[in-house]
Amino acid sequence: MRPLSLSLSAFGPYAEKTFLDFSVLENKSLFLIHGPTGAGKSSLLDAMCFALYGETSGGEKDVKGVRSDFALAGEPTEATFDFLLGARHYRVFRSPEQDRPKRRGEGTTRQLAQAVLSRVENGHETVLADRWSAVTDEVSRIMGFDVLQFRQVVVLPQGQFRKFLLSGSAERQKILETLFRTRLYRDIEEALKEEARSLKTAYDEQRQKRTVFLESENAADENALRHEIDALEADVKARTLSLQILKEEEAQAQAGLLKARELQTRFTERDAARQGLNGLLSRKPDMAAMKHRADLAAKALSLRDSLKNSDARKGELSDAQTKHDRLKTRLAQAEAQQDEAEKAYALEKKRETETLADRSRLDVLKSLVGQITACDEAVKNHDAAVRVFKDLDGQAKILRDRVKHLTGSLENLNTQLQKKKEGASRCDMLLQRADYLSRLVSKQKEHKDLIARKNKDADALEHQKSVLKDFESRRDSARSIYENTLNLFHAGQAAVLARTLEAGKPCPVCGSTEHPSPHSTGQSVPDEKTLKKTKSDLDSLEVKIREQSETVRILGERYTGLARHVSVLAAELDTHPDHTGLQAADQLAGTQIELNAALADKKALDLLARDVESTAAETEAGKNELADLEKKRTDVEQNGAALKAVADLRLSAIPPEHRDAASVVSGIANLEKKLAERQTALETAEIRRNDGASNLAALRESLKAAGDIVTLCRDRAQSAAADLDHRIQAEGFTCLADVLAAMTDAGHIDELTASVKRFDEALTAAEDRLARAEAACTDLSPPDVDSLETRLDGIKIRLEAAAGEKSRFETLVQRKTNTAASVAQCRLRMADVEKEYAVTGAMADMASGKNPAGMTFQRYVLSALLDDVLFSAGRHLKSMSRNRFDLLRARDRSDMRSAGGLDLLVSDDHTGTTRPVATLSGGESFLASLSLALGLADVVQSYAGGIRLDTLFVDEGFGSLDPESLDLAMRTFADLQVNGRLVGIISHVPELKERMAARLEVTPGRRGSRARFVV
């Protein structure tokens, strides 16, 4: 990733729109971001990180709080960052959630957060994502790492990259987990633990099941259960044989019972035939009466048509008489209504005179409406002119006050402008003085630090010399011991050989078998092992003396160099006798205060001059506007007087009682309504009179026709009644009541006839059945079925009991067999699980840290990654410390109660020892932290899919370095630059400004900061 441009507005200390074009650096790949503390250097990195990921570079600021306190209300907070990834040009824009002025009306409205990521090709933008989270995800995808990794490999935030060096093992693990995304290995640990727990649970479950199965059968073990099953199976075979014998007895009993029941059926049929015939004979009188009723009903049915005709004629007569009575009543009502209609019509004709008078009054009122409207219009025009005059009068008063205020402000601004000119004139003098004092204070501080380092090295040199003397003294003692031991060893070899001689056996030296005087010694002889140990002790001390001598030499050279440097600086400081260290620092602070004030005056001078110019122009414009307003006010006052005269003239032409337009309009409406109601009433009365006369004539004609119909219906009813009486007597009935009593429908008559016929047929069949049944029972006796059934029931009970016992024993055998199979299955499953747990459990224990190193699987992977980081970081640290320091990973646990593998050590080549990184001094700690950050950047880049990182920003920390260390750090950055990486250093240290030609200068001001490239 290589930056092309950064544009920001109302962001942090930058109130105005700021555009930074990185292409002006051209081939200068190392540049300084310089400015006073708090000017906004780190805010530029915040803007880049905010545009890319929606977070600040340090991750400590709320993105909702990035808005500049200096910005105007209408200036939006936003950042646009253009950058290259390889050959591709990308542009990302972000604007946080913020309040902005409403486009209409007063107040503010909430503007939601916005974000857009585009790819730029030939000046054309292609949008890749346009939502806040989507832009962050897409940036992470194309960059190859998230915001935390970005802070470690591209932007090293202020005070943050030391955190990784000095943090504890647990905190360092969290950082590495996030940077390298090693959650997978933690998941593998958990998966192995879970699998081991599952296997153990499965084993316990199978063992518990096996115990439950055995306890359910009261069996001690699997063999006892098998023996019990064999005994039960033998019992089932015996019960099966007994059951077969009982089934044969049951078959014989069922055959005898079946034969007896067949014989009993014949006797039952004979008794049933006798009973059926006796029942039919008892119903014979009832059937004769039913036949008589059917005959009478047939005769009555033949008279039904005559009866219906007589009833119909009577109904017609009744309907005709009812209709005649209703018409007579309606005629009387119509005659009364016609009298009322005639009276109403005569009354409406009499009111026509009043109508004519009302029409005349209506014409008069209508003629006054136009005059009243014209008068009201004149009055409204006059009132409007009065309102305009009052409004102009108020505006003139406000404008006069404003002109007076502007005149006073102009005088005050001219006074301030003169004071600012006086303060700004001192800037150059104060700048020179501040630069002089700053260099002097820096040299005094350097001189003081060098003296402290010289004294520290003097103490270290004396200590190392004493250590060297101790080693030399111990070496002399060891040499004396070794030489004495060597002499004793050589002198005692003859005695050692003599002790091995045996009588009669040859000497290994002379070959003699006689040993008259073997050599002996009065003291013990050291063996070869003791001799080698004394020689090893002497050699070890010689090595230590050589190493210690080299350490003393290096310390002596460094001490001499520091002493020489101290003398040079002391000579330079002696040329400034008037400024001691404390005085120079106080004078620099005072001068800086004066300089800041003078610079603020100089910066405010142009703004103040523009304010004076704009205020003067605004005052002149106010005076001109006031003159125009006074003229317009006079014109409006004259026009109002003319309008009032017109209104008075028009009002005098209208009678006083009709000057209210509303009352005139209301009177017109009332008269028009009254005339319309009278006309409607007259027309209605005339219509009622005419309609009533027509209706009365029609009713009289209808009443006459209804009387004729009543006479005709009466004659027809009398004729039908005489015909019905004649036919009743002809059929043998005495009266109409007898006919109605015998009357029924044809279906019922058919049913009565059919019932009689069926009875005759049933009686004949019953007689035949009884004859056949008596013939079947000839010479036979009834059987004893009950005793046969009792014997069969007894056999069935014994059979059922035997079958139940057999089934119970079979079920018991089946249950115990199933239980035995389940127990065997549990045993096999336990063996499988136990075999699997032997592997999985061991792997889970190993992965969870139950191993000699005390390292989990994830921590083991992280330690390997950390080794890569330390290898890369060590190269940078050796370069910046002249091969003195190197970074190592502690292989042993410092605390057996905690996990190991991620603790850091520093190797000191000057002392030949390793020690914790926390023992480094401030400058040494900065160099180690910077090296570690560069190493992290290299390794994270290599693990990020081969993405090349062309940019690095380092924020502060250089103030703790001495000149030599600063040179080495700058040399490291120069090496990065040679590799094609753009390196930006953020610092306020003056020495860096002198060393680096390409700078991004950040200048603070009362209305916000500004930034520009100086190349």
C-alpha cells in the first residue's frame, strides 16, 4: 500500500479543507512529519486509518469525536484517501455520524455515517462498496489484514508499539492471536478436549448401562445371566409338550358339543313354529276390522273432488265480499282528503300580494352589494398601507442600531490591528533567539546525559576490572592445583602399577614373575578423572579471563570515547558562560511563550485586516440601506393618506343601516329562500287538488264493479253445495261428518289392503313350518348341552393357564436374551471407546498444555511465529545497537504456575548474558520496541498472502535516543527506503528536522492547524 493523496475537512485540529499530495515527494522515500506537540501530526494518521477502517490509528478515540472544534457549523467532517495497491488505484471516502444545519429553517439535523470505496481507472471511478461495514470488510479483503494488523505493519501509533515488547506473556498471546488469526488452533484444542470429554462420557454411559442391565435381571455378571437363560429355555420345552396334550382334549370336547347343539336346534325350531302360529291366530279379528276400514275409505275418497269444488266456491265468495268492503272504506277517505286539498289551494292563492312586496325589497338589497364591496376594498388597502408603514419604521430602527454597532466595532478592530502589528514585528527576532536557546539546551542536556553515561561506564569498568582480577586470582590458584595434581599423577603411576602385581604373574613392564620390592607412596594418587577436572577448571577460567578482558577493553574504549565527547561539549558550552543549564531552559520556555504569542499575532494579523475591511464595507452598506429605507417609509405614509380619503368617500354613499355587507348578504339570502318556499307551497297545493279529483272518480268505478262480482260468486257457491249433498247420500253416508271421518289418502288405503294380504300369506306359511318341524323331531330326545359346555370350558381354562405360563417363560427368556445382547454390546462399545480414548485423551492433554514445556497447541504455533518475528526483529536491533543486543524467546518457564513459550529476553553481547526486556533503559527500550514492530511488520506481511507493504509510519519516541542511537535508527530507516518502502516519521525532535530534507510541516493556529509538504 502506497499513499497518493489525503483530503480531510473539519477533522481533529484541521478545521479547513486540507489536501496533501504525496506525489510531491517524488523519489524521496524518507520524510518527516514535524510540528509542535498537539499540532495534529498523529491526526493525519488517524485520518488515513479512519478512511480505511472507520477507526483511529491508536484505537483510543471515538470516531464520533473526530470532528474539529474549530470547524464552522456548515463544514462537514470527512476524509478521502487515495492509495495504490500494486498497480491498482483505490479511493476511499468516509464521513462519521454528525449534526449539520437544516437546509430549511433553523436548528440542526442528524446526518448518518457515509462510506464509499472505489477503484479508479483512467479517471473513472467504479464503486466497490458503499456502506460503512461493507467498505471496512472490502478494505480488509484487498489489503489482506484488519485494522489491528494495519496498526502493526503500516502505522505504528504513538506509545502503542512498545506495548508488545513490555506486555506480559498472556497479553502478548492475545496480540499474536489477533495479528496471525490463530483462533483455528485454539479451536482444535477445544475440539480435542470436547472429543475426549465425549469419549469419557460415552464410556461411563456404556458402563452405567451395563450395570443397569445386569441389575435389572439380578445377575452378578454376564456368565450368570447366560446360565439363567439356559435353565429357562429347558422349562419352556416341557411346558410346550403339556400344552399340546391339552389342545387334543379340547378338540374332542368341541366335536361332541357341536353334535349336541345341532340336535338341540331341531327341538328349538319346533317350539318356535308353534309359538309363531299361535301369535298369528290371535290377530285374525283385528285384520277383519282393518279390511272394513279400507272399504269405507275408498268410498269417501270418491267424494273428494266434489268437496274441494264446494270449498273453492265458498272461498271465492269470501274474497269478493272482502275486496268490496275495502274499496268502500277507501272511497270515504279519498272524499275527506279532497276537501282538505281544496282549502289549502285557496289559502296559497291569497298570499300572492305578500310575495310581490318581498320581491321589491330583494331588488333594492342586491343593488347595494357592489357599493359595499368597493368600500370594503378601499378600507383594506388603507389598513395594508398602515401595516407596511409600521414594519418599515421597525426595520429602520433596527438598521440604525446596527450601523451604530458596526461603527463601534470598526473602531475597536482598528485598535486591535495596530496592537497585532506591533506583536508580529518581533517574530523574526524571537525565532532566532528560540532557535539559539533550543540548540543550547539540547547540547546541555546531551552533555548532562553523557556525563551520567560516562560515570555509569566508569563504575561498570571498575566492576569489570575487579571481576577480571578475581578471575586471574582464581586462575592462578587453579593452575597451581592443576600442576600439583599433574605431578602427583605422574609420580604415583608406579605405585598404581605395583598395586596390580600378583605373585607368580609377569610384570606388565619388565616381565618378571618375582616382585621383591614393589613401589609404594605415602599419599593418595589422583586418578585421571580428577586430573581432567582440574585441567577443565583451569581452561574454563582462561576462557572467562579472555572474555572478561575483551569486556574490559570494550568498556575502556567506550569510556574513553564518552570522556572525549564530554570534553568537546564542555568546551562548546564554555563559550556561553551567560547561560547555565537551568537559566537556558527557563529562558527558552519564556522565549517560546513570547514566540507563540508573536506567531499568533502574525497569523491573526491577516484575519484581523480582513475583518476590518469587511466591517467597514458592512458599515457603509448599512448606511446606504438605511437611507433607502427612510425614503420608502415616506412614500408609504403618503400613499396611506390617499387611500383613507377614497374609503371615506365611498362609505358616505351607503345608508347607515346597510353598511354591513354581511347583514345585507344575509337579508338577500333570507328573502330568496322565503320566495322559493312560497312558490313551492303553491305548486304542491295545486298538484294535490288535481290528483285527488282523479283518484276519487277511479275509486267510485271500482266499487261498482266489486258489487257485481259479489253477486256472481254467491250464486256459484250455492250450486256447488247442493251437488255435494246429493253425492253423499248416493255413496251411503248419512252426513258430511261421516265422510270426513272415513276420509284418508289413497296411499293409506293401499297400505291397509296390503297388510291384510300379508297376514293371510303369513298364516299359511306358519302352518307349513310347524308341520315340517314336528316331522324332524320324531323318535328323538333333547340333548344335555350345558354339561358338555361346562366340560369344554374347564378344558379351555386349563389350556389358557398353560399357554399363559408358557408365554410368560418365553417372554422371560426373550427379555433376558435381549438383556444379554445389550450387555455384550456395551462391553464391545466400552472396549472401542477405551481404545479410542487412549489416543484422543493423550492428544487432548498434550494440546491443552499438559506436557513438559507447559505449552498449549495454540501457544506452540504462536511461539513458532514469534521466533520468526524475533529473527527479523533481531536483525534490525543488531543494526541499531552495533551488534550489541539481540531479541530471544525464553525457552524455560519462569513461573511453573503459568504457561510458557512467549516470554522475551534480550541478549547483551557486551556482558555475554541474557536478561528480561524490562531491564532495558528508555532509549534501548525504544530501539527494541521499534525493531520488534519492524519485525512484526515483516512477518505479518509474509503471512498476509504475499502482499507487499510499501509504506511505514512511525509515531514519536525518538526524543529518548542519544545522537549515536539516533544515527543507527535513521540508518535502519534508510535501509527500508532502499528496499522501496516509503517511511514517514512523526516527531517534534529538532535534530530530525535538521537531518531530513523532505518534511510534512504541521502548524497550529487559533482557528485550527494546517499541513503542507516542504521538499
